[in-house]
Amino acid sequence: MEAEVLEALRPSPTSLIADGTVGGGGHAAAILKASAPTGRLVGCDQDIMAVEAATARLSAFAGRFKIRQGNYAELAEWVQLGSCDGVLLDLGVSSPQLDLAERGFSFQEDGPLDMRMDQRRELTAARLIAETDAEELAGIFWRYGNEEQSRRMARAIVAEREGSPFQRTRQLAALIEKLSPRAGRKTHPATKIFQALRIAVNDELGSLRRGLEAAVTILKPGGRLVVLSFNSVEDRIVREFGRRLSRDYESPGEVDVPELRRPRAPLMRWVWRKALMPGETELKQNPRSRSAQCRVLEKLSIDQETGK
């Protein structure tokens, strides 16, 4: 959704944009091109292969970008607070990660059950499956994959691993398909299980919550936060975050009790309250974008610490 991202971020020769999920550098290249000749970009990615690929791709913009390996949840630790005109978070797994069987994100080709975006991490999908009990596995499948047969799937995996530990992607996908035959469905029955395992291995939802908060702190007043999400779990977090920061009140505790609300100036406003979806041209060029949802928030001219 390159055109929509550029429309939302409004890159210019004076702008500084942070790309928290730089991937192969596609969006970063478009941002630097649109902000020529002097616009700047800082970016990061957990995957060192992505950092290397993006750095090579952006070589024509030398001197105008800095990219490092890291989690976007840590943006506020190395990007100056209040310095950015825009922040882009393109969530989920990238096409290069899906296409490399040895990374273990996909069951289209057989590979090790890895799924680590940052391969410095110790936890792999194989280890998660081997060490997690049936109840906790079921919770992972339900919370992160919305898998309706989560308990049945988890019990079967725990029973199967006793005789044959899960080490390969096709091995796990075959068991899931045996439990829930495809029967003409377009989507493979293992899709939700693989999504849930990937999210758990990489702590993607924890990173998202921390990353959204970090993005607000590095934005200037008037700066925009653009989030591309690819499943309902991610999108729900983005929507809840936007609702909370765009309210003109705060409520103590996890439950919003009207009688306990305290007035405050909103910190953000919705630019696109309703998610923008990919158009027909985008879907033809990139079928994997079919589940993409783009939401945009703008930071208001409020000091986040003082509320004034």
C-alpha cells in the first residue's frame, strides 16, 4: 500500500520519518524518493537479513538514512523524542521470510520449525511446541490465531510429540490437516496455528503495544503514525490504542467507569478512523496484501508529560 502510506506520511525535504519495520526497504525507498533531496529516514528491523537487504537497496540515498537491527518497541531508546514527522509500522511477517524455507515461517516448503524474526533469540517454534503444556498451547492458538479447535489441536500435538518431536514445518502442518481436513477450503487448516506460533515466538503483540507507545513519544506535534496490520488481533490493539489516546478523558484502572473519568486533552486524533484496505491494483500486484488494514493517527499539539 505504497501510495496510501505516502499520502498519510506526507514526506517532504524537511521531514524525518521512522520506519520501525524496514523489511526489504520498499516503503523506505519510496519515502526517501518522495522526500528528495534532503528528507531523512531512520529505520530498524529485527531481522539482520532485512537490514542488510534494505541497506543495499537504499544505497542510492546514502547520507539520508540510518538503519539498525532492533525491535521497533525500542525506537524511543535511540531516536530523539519529539523529532519525527512520521512513524511507519508495517506489521507481521515479510515475503522474504515466508519464501525462505529455512526460516520456518511457512509450510508451503518444508523447513525447520524456527519462526524467529530475530535469530539471536533463543525461543523457536519447535522449542515452544516441545516445552508448552496442552492448556497453554491451546491459549496461544486461540488468543493469537482465533483457532476455534484450539484445545483439540493442542491435545493432539502434545500426544504426538511424545513419540515424534516436532522439528519440521510440514510435519506440523500434516498433523493439523489430518485433524481438520482441507475439504476444498482455500485456506490451509494450519494457517492459524502457524500465525499463532509466530506471534508467540516473537512476542509480536507485546512489541506492538510497546512500539505504539514509543512511536507517540518520538513524534512531533502534527506528526503521523501509520500502522499496517494483517490480522484481527493486531488491528484490535491498534484500534484500542487509538481510541484511548483520542479520548478527552482518562479512566483509572483497566475498566472504564464513567463516574471515575477525569477530563484531559486528547493526545492523538484519527486521520483515518476507518481502516483503508488494498485496492484491486494492489491485490493483483501483491496478493499477500489481501488482509492488510491501514490506520493513521496524528499527534496533537499537547505535551505528553504535562498534558498542556
